[in-house]
Amino acid sequence: MNVINFTGDAWEARVGDGDPYEDALRIADAVGELAHELNPDARVYVGFDSRSLSRSLAPEMAEVVAGHGITCYVSDACCPSCVLAEAVRLDSKAIGGIMLTAGNKPADYFGIRVCMADGSPATSGDTDVLESHVVPELPSARGEAEPVDLMTRYLERTSGFIDGEAIAVQAPLVVCDPMYGSMCGHAARLLGSLGARVIEIHADDEEDFGGLHPDAAEPWIDECEQVVGDRGAAWGVAIDGAGERIALIDERGRYVTPHKMLALIMDYLVRERGITGRMVVPIFASSVVRRQAARLGLQLTVTPAGYMWMREEMLAGNVVCAGDALGGVGIPALGLERDALAAAAVLADCIARDGRPLSVISDALDEELGRMYYGRREVRMGAGAIQMLRNYLPGLNPAEMAGMKAVSVSHSAGSLRVEFEGDAWVLVRPSASAPTALVCAEAPTKADRDALLDAGAALALEPLELGKE
């Protein structure tokens, strides 16, 4: 028997290490028991990604939940996390949902995420309670789960938000790469319904995902970039395994950074759709996004790292959109979750209405907002070193880094952000759950960006040395 330990809202296991099948049924049993304790008349939704174990386990887990007398709906097709969360949020009788996904992990991983009645991810406190209901024995009682079509309503809602006339007139050739994930078939279906001619790759049944990690970032989007160039496509998109993040590729096969992509979406929502309000970004968001918000007259709300903070701001209202700086975009007009397909549909309309090649649009954005170079680095540390960083970081106020004079120093939720002239900055953020630190930096030149990344990494490893200066 394995001990069930969630990290936040998620539990993951590597297939072959233990028996995730039995563990998943024990988790479903705990969900059913807890749901019955809280409200016997409540509903629970179960969704799943494209992994074979997810597909086979979802109906069984739903039956186990239903065995506690709970009405349990199970998706009749693989679906992204945002679709399950929105289905739960929009059903006043739903108490929560179970999403079977390992996100952007390789094919040999299996995972479960839990969301609450409002669609929000379960907190550590919520999953602590859930863990306390997990028992060693396998559940014996089963009930009848009800299959439900979650995707059609979602696709109709998304396509209804997009005019589509400009897309249909241009009929652009688009490469869509769902990366063997939960958007397989769905993304091509939506873009095609809007008028695009779609080439879909990495959408067949590959047990090992062809060795691909379903992460919408380089180097895993290399093949999508190649196909765009080889087939003469107008642009391309890659969508991660959970359907949460998107990578945009121009007609030359070049990656458009998440920051510039988000700036394009902001411009479209404000200028083309007339939506106004706040722009929500995490503390490590690019200066490009900040400049675009100022250019469009949007109030900028900066949150600590973690999408849950951005979701709370969207729930509060008056938000145009939220972006996590890694390709995750939330558009409140369509839902509160990171929704890669909604972002793709918006971008399709944005590019079609503009009429210029995406590379030209992207280059023009550099002229309007100024070119900036962004970088991220993960610093691996020992247990003692990471705890030292967590302890000392809130008290550090460096006057300079990498030979640059600081003009502003701020601390937020255990992070340190130092700003310099020309909108250059560096952020150091120790992980709350792992012996690693995230270092992000941005500057007008690659040399300055790299120097700041080096300085941030050095600070993470030796915070006391900076404190002596």
C-alpha cells in the first residue's frame, strides 16, 4: 500500500513505480466518502486526459464515487482541465471535480487533480482532509456513473465568442500541435469551424507520446516550428498536455514569446472587442506586458507567483485577461481558468483581422513596445541552502547587481525583485516545496539579461555573501 500525498491540488505517480491503478481507486473512494459527508445530494465530475491509464480509470473512479450515493458525471471524451473546472463551477449542485491528468509530464506519468465547488484548485488544506479519508483497502462498492458531453458546450461557447468572418475569408493554413494531450482533435475541430485549414500533428494514439514531453515550450515545440515552415503555414500553435498553456509560432517557424503573444491578445481584447478593466500578471511578468498595459490604458494588477492568485483577481471582476508569463492565458469572458484553446481562437481572429503576416505583426510590436530579452533559470540547491535562502531573502535589499544600480527593490510572497534602469529586472523566488529557486531576468540586451541571471543564481546560492556587501 502506498501512502497518498498530494502536493497542493495534485497527486502524481510514475507508472511502474507502485500501482497507480489501486491508488487512484482509493483516492476516488475518499472523494466519494468525503462528498457524502458534506452533502449527500451533491454532484461530482470526473474528466481525463489522453493517457491510456487516464481513459481506462476515469469510468471506474466515477463508479467508485457513485458507490457512495453521490451523483457522478464522467466526461465521454478526453478534455482539458479548464473544461472540467468550468463544468463544476457552472453547476450549482456540484461539490467538486476529479481531473485525471499529469499535465506536461512525460507519457509514463499519471496524475490526479482535485477542484472545489467553485472550480478552483483544491488547497493543501483541502487535500489534507482528503488524504485523511484514504484507507488501505480497495473499495468494493460501485455505483452507476453518468457519461456527459463536456466538450460540445465548451467549443460552442468559445466559437460563439469569436466573430470568425475574417478567419473564414482568409482561410489560413494553420499547424495545430496538441502534443498528444487533452486537446487532441478538439483544437483542430474548433479552428476548423472558424474557417482555418488545419494541419494537426501529434494527435494519434502513441502510448509513449513518441518521446515528446507535452510542454508548450522549446525544445518540445521544435517539430511544430519545422512543420509550419515546411508546409508554408500562416502560423502554428502548440498546446500542452493539460490544455492550459500555448506556444505561438509565426510563418517563418519562429517562436513568438509568451510575453509578445499576451501583448497581442491584450490589444485584440481592448481594441477589437472593446473590453476594458484590469490586466492581471504575476510578479515575474515581462516589461513588454507592463508597457502594453500602459499603452492600452489598463490598470495592472501584479500578483505573487501562482495562477490561483490571478484566478482570484478574475473572480473579483473588471479584468480583461490574465497571463501567467509561461503561455497560460485566462479570459474572464470565457472562463476563469488557463485556457489554451480559447487563447488560440482569439489569436486566430487577431491575426486574421490584422491581415499582415504574424512575423510582421510581431516585429511591429517590438518597435511599438521596445525589444526586451527575457530568461529563466532553475537553480538546484541542497535542503539546507534552500532553507537559508527562504530565511534571508525577505531581508535582502541589494543596492546593485551585475554592475547595475538598483532603482527599486520589492518583496512579495517570499520573492525578491530588483529593478534597474531601462526596465531591466531580476527576480529570485525559492520554491515552497522543492530544493530549487527560480531566477528570472529581463533587460534590453542579451548580455545584460545573462549577467542578471548569473547574479540572481549567485544570490540564490550564497545569500549571506550579498548580505555582507
